Amino acid sequence: MSKQIKKWVSHWLAVAQDTGLVIVAIATLVAIGIEINFMIDNGTVLLTDLLLLFIYLEVLTMVAVYYQSGELPIKIPLYIGIVALARYLILDMKNIDTWRILGISLAILLLGLSIIVIHYCKSNLLDKAAIKREG
């Protein structure tokens, strides 16, 4: 392909990506509004409501971080997964058998360990890059 075609395709893919992110942000804001309205209608705020709002805020954070840095952070979706699994446990605790609770708990633990590994690897890579620049 010629450079002009590659540039054109790259431009339109970036436009599609930006459009998708704006749609995600707007849909998340609408969902936050719906959830707040639900809490007002019920006259109560439950832990599951707060966890759902936290998930929505994490999605907005992910979109904001992408726009600021141009990179999609890998740890934020892992945080969202942890909160979503915790919310699932809280919502359906009475209807879940012991093995499923253990499986979900193990999934939460693995996601947490993944975050630690990613953080450790990233900090080590940055340290090694700094040493190479100095040396």
C-alpha cells in the first residue's frame, strides 16, 4: 500500500476509535444517571449500588487516561473485573453454592495477583531503561 492510503486508513481508524470512546463515555454517564435515579426512587443506597457506580467511574477513568496518554491502561480493566466479581458475590451470595464462591474468590485473587505482577514488571522495565540511559 502507498503511504497516502496507509495515512488515510490510520486517520479513519483513529476517528472510529475516538468515536467509540466518546460513545462509551456518554453511555457510562447515562448509566450513572439511571443508577442515581434508581437510588433516589428507592430511597436507599446499597453497597451493590455503590460498587456499580465505582465500576462506572473506573470506565470513565479508563477513557480519560486513554485521552491523556494515548495508551489504554491494562490495570484499570483488571480493577473493574475485581469490583464486578465482588458485586456479583454480594448480589447473589444466597443463591451461589460453595464451589462457585470459591471459584469467584480465586478469580478475584488471580486478578489481584495479575495487577501486582504487571506493576512489578513495569517498574523493573522502567528501572532497567533508566540504568541503560545513564550508562
